[in-house]
Amino acid sequence: MSEKDEQRAIPEVLPLIPLRDLVLFPNLVVPLFVGRERSVNALEQAMRADHLVALATQREAETQEPDPDDIHSIGCVVSILQELKLPDGTAKALVEGIKRVRIVEYLRTDPYMEVRIEPIEEAAEADLETEALMRNLVADFERAAQLGKPIPQEVLIAANGIEEPGRLADFVAFHLSLKTEEKQQILEAIDPKQRLSIASEFLRKELEILELGSRIQSRVKESMTKTQREYFLREQLKAIQQELGQYDEMQAEIEEYKQKIEAAGMPEAVKEKALKELGRLEKMPQAAAETAVIRSYLDWLVGLPWQVVDEEKLDLNEAQKILDEDHYGLEKVKERVLEYLAVHKLTDHMRGPILCFVGPPGVGKTSIGKSIARALNRKFVRMSLGGVRDEAEIRGHRRTYVGALPGRIIQSISQAGTRNPVFMMDEIDKVGVDFRGDPTAALLEVLDPEQNNAFQDHYLEAPFDLSDVMFITTANLLDTIPPALRDRMEVIHFPGYTEEEKLQIAKRYLIPRQVKEHGLNRKLISISDPAVREIIRRYTREAGVRNLERSIAAICRQVARNVVEGRTEKTSVTVKNVHEFLGPAKFSFGLAEKRDEVGVATGLVWTEVGGDVIFVEATTMKGSGKLILTGQLGEVMRESAQAAVSYIRSKASELGIDPEFNEKLDIHIHVPAAAIPKDGPSAGITMATALVSVLTGRPARREVAMTGEITLRGHVLPIGGLKEKLLAAHRAGIKKVIIPKENLRDLELVPEHARTEMEVVPVERMSEVLEHALKPGSRATRT
């Protein structure tokens, strides 16, 4: 019979059987157990008529004799396929769902329930969304079966064959472990699309529970499997060792350590020591506290690269190319590395050189160490010594201390995994000294090529060969490095960069790097060469390029913000608009003094950040000959001022100064930037020039700078840091520089363009200094 015939055949009035904990859907065949008297009577009435009966679920399963208000209004008409009466008065029936119905009216309740029903029609058409919902529901149904849901294979096949959306939702809902009210919710969903959505939601919750259960089960199973496997292996090992008569729980560990010691390639003496410690471990009870100490010690010994070395590249052309790629300038440093490589080509072995890079911050001392390692095809290890005050940081702690470890030298070698890395010790001039010892003294052995082939670490208590390590140290100043340590190193001075070098570094390295790091490209930003020069001259005053890179980064950040805000046109940074990015200029380029003045002389100093220009001011006041010195001057600089005064007093008549000026006048010498401590003898001739200027009234030439130590007899003695001082003078636009004659030998270190653009005047006596530094004028004493 067709579906339409069935619809017509469904009578308007049918007996009703209330269901407990069961919801029946159309098109499904299920067994039904009938026990209550009214339900049995309704079944008998249906069998006497046309075998059709209405089924509806109770709201509460505990209700024994439900009233109409206790039963849901939406149910299902079923056809009774089979009936079996049982001896106890109950019955069993096999029924098939036909159609959803709505209970319109209850006609009777005794001896059975009889109701008037209204069939519920469903939409038969399916759109694309409905089709998608059906496919997802079938896929999730199959996934539930894969995750362990007890769904027979024939049910899955049947689900795949259902084409009506409403029927598919009913079918899946019936086979899920849903609560009665959830199944009733699906039964009451008239629209097939809504029914599919509700069924999918319930199925998705079920899948989440199944997946969680599956993960928990997998973890438990994996843990049990691993534990059982380890247990069986241990038991087998115990059985084998017991059969061999050498059973011991630590035996496997001892054997493993023996293999590692044999494979480590230790020197014979160290190997014997390791085997001796291993023997102690073997005889020691496993619960003893010292077993952990011995294990840690053996781990360090077998972990060191006793025989592992990196094969060096010996191609000088390739090394030259790498060094030139990474750094602009620094020719002397590159030459020294290439000389080292050349010697390696001619000899089988050479003690590693101890290089000490000394120079102001930001000139590339640390980064060139990485380039050297790359050029040599070696590992690079860096250790910062800044603030290290404990000798044990270098040489390690003895094993008698709790938590003892090797020193940072051995730790770094172990981390590198090779015995010939390039080892850089940064900031060696900033090592501290206190009651825990002097780390620089511990470095004497490390950095001595004659001794470091048998370096003794307190923790290892065994010699380790450091002679293949290429040690490089860096420092800003040599003065704070102890002489004994300084003597063991080959010092290479890193000069401050000239303006042209800074420009090239910015173009080749800094600008491309910052543009890339800020997510920009050449289509979004361009910085012209004149703009870079403007930044160098008016926004940075340094020997290195760190502040230059920070300024470029500041520009890139502002451009990046503009791009994010939607302004994607190219930004061109020029001399005219650089102040828009960096604000007003921080420094004046050229001569700092606008005119020649009396009592102000220009000096040159050398600091740990490079050379700089200072101005020494002198003035006189009526008094009794006091000498006042201000500007945080050190002891040596104060003595230079006193020597200058004594020289002037001894030469007063020759200089046209009142010989009794010291009895009538107080003299005040001041060096600006008073917050910065200053010391050293090189400002001696500068202070003497300022004093002569103020006492004679002759203005000092603003375009002339000077450096040199003065003696009581007026001799000019040599000073240090000439290259840095001349570069600072060049940056400041000085035209003439007065230097001690004995410093002429240092001029070859100064870049050629700096030498040619300034007049360098070598002098031996103070009279020559005054001739060049002071303008002709009155020789009358100023009061």
C-alpha cells in the first residue's frame, strides 16, 4: 500500500497506549512490551479492528495510571505486525511506526484510552542546506561508530540509503543513546530541516563525549603498555643476570658508563680517574647520597669533547670575502685573522692566539668575533665577564660543595661540543674583585698559550687542553686590565668610525636590517645619503654606530605606523624632513665655539666611548693666589693644572704677565660637563693655554684644538689615544690640531682624509703651543 493509501487508511479515532521511557518514530520496527491493564485492553481493541494503535510518551515515567495531562500531545501511529500473549496477562507486540500524529481529543479513558488524532504532514522537498545537514549527520553517525558507539554495520548502511531528511533524523535519533525528553524533542520537530539540526546537535555532543573517552582510554592503555613492557624487560634482565651470577640493579648503568668512558677519547690519566670514580659508584649502596654527585661528575667527564674538533677552512679568499661581507672597515683586524689562517696553511699546529679587541662601544668588537668563527668554520661561544666577581665562575667549585658545577669555561666548551671553538670573552675590563677572589687571576692560566694546554678546573680535577681554542677578549679600556693579564694578549685597537665609514655602514648594513626588522621594504621607505650624514652630524656623537642605528630604527617605526594606519605611499627621508622624525638636532656640527674668546681653550680627550672635544675655561679674580679647580677633575688632572700654573709663574716675564699675579689674583679653572669624572695628563697644555689667554688678554683660536702633557720646564710630552682624539676633532670641524712631536709615529693610524683635512702641528715646547693657539694681542696683565 502506498503512503497516500496509508494516510487515508488511518482512522480519525484510535486506541492509545502510553509509553514509559520510550519514544517511537515513524518507519521504524520495534518490539513493544505491554503490561498495564488499560494498555493491554487498547492493544486487544486494535487487534480486533484494523491493527492500528496510537502511541504517545508519558511526561513522567513513574506515573502508573496517567491522565491525559500526563501524556505528550505528539505521538506516532503504529501498525501491529505481531502479538504474543504471555501467561502473566501481559503481552508482547512487534510494531512498525507509520506517521506522526497530534492528539486532538481524549474520547475515553476506560477500559482503555481512546483518542481523536490528526496526522501531521511533512515537507518532502529538500534544498541544498538540507542536503548538507543530511551528509554531516551521516558522517557524524559513522564517526560515532568508529569511536566505539555500538552501532551495527547494517544500521550504518541503512542510514546511508535514506533520502528523506525527516526520516534520516528519526532513524539516527532512535539509534543514539539519547534521553527520553531529547527523543521527544526530535519527534515534536515538524520541520525536517529543524529536526536534522536538533539531531546533529545531540550527535555532536555524543561525539565529544566519545572522543574524550577515547583519549582517556588511549592514555591509560599507553601508560599501562609502557609500564608493563618496562616491567617485563626488567624481569627478563634480572633473570638473565641471576642465571649468570652477576645480578645487580646498578649493573646496566655501570656498563653504560663504561661504554661512554671508552668512547669519549679521554687522555689516559683522566680515563683512569673516571674508571676509579665508576668503581666507587659500583661499590656504593644505591640509596647513598653521594651516588648523585658521582653520576653528575661522570656525566660531565663523558660529555666533554676530548677529541672532537671542527675542521677549519683554509681558503684565504673565502675568509676575506666573509669578513668583508659582515663588516666595513676594520682592516687591521681582518689582516690579523688572515695572517693567522696563513700560518695555519704552512704549519700543522699552532697555539691559538689570544686577541684582545679594545675600543669604544658600538664599533663591532663582538660581532666581528662571530664573523671570524664563520670564516674559520668553527663554533662560536660567547661569555660575558661584565660584573663577574667570583673566581669559581671561571674555575668551577670543588665537588665537596653542594650543587658544585664546572666553571663557565668548561661549561661553554661542553655546550659547543668541540675543543676548538672561537671563544669570545666580552667586557674583560669590567671584571670585579671582592672577598670571593680575583677572576682576572683565574684567567691568567686560561689566556696563556704556554699553560692552557692543561687547564685545571676545580670541579673536574683533571687537565683539559684549551690550546686549540681561539680566545678573543673585548674591552673598552685597557687601563683596568691587570698588567699580567694584558701581557698575555695581543691587543688590537678598534678605532672610532669616521663619518664616511658610518655612512657606508648605514647604507650597507644598518638601513637594510632595520627596514627588514620593521616589516618594511624599499617601496615604502628610502633614506638619502645626505639625510644619513645629517643624522650622523647632528643627532649622534659617538665613536660607534649604535645611536645611529637607533635613530634609523626610530624613523622606521614611524613609517611602519603610517603604513598600518593606511598611508602606503613611499616615505622619503631627506635632510629637510629628518627633524620631523627625530625632532630638533641634538648637536651642532662644526666648531662648537662661535668666536674666539679669552680664557677658553679647546682640548681633546679620550674616553671609553671614543674621542671627544672639551673646552677648558679659566678666569681670574682679585684674591690671594688661590687655585680653584672644578669639573670633577681627577688627581692627575689637578696636578697638571698646578704644573701649568707653576710653569706660567716661572715664565711670567717672557709671557708679558705680571710676575706677582699669584699674590693679587685667584685663578679658577673649570672643565664643563661637571657631572662626568675626568682625569689624565693630556689636558696639561690646554689648561696652560687657557691660563695664559686669560692672564694676557689674548683670545684663544676657536679652530685650534690641542692635546699634550706639560712639564714644569714647558716641555710637551706624548699622550695616548691620538687616533680617537683626532677623529673627534675632525667630527667637530677643527681645522688645526696641536700634538706632541713624539706622537708623530701614531699619525699613520689616523685615516688619510682626517689627516689631510686638518693641519696637524707637532710641538716640543709650550711656547710653540701658545704661538699657534693664541691670537696676537695685548700682553698686559688682566685684573
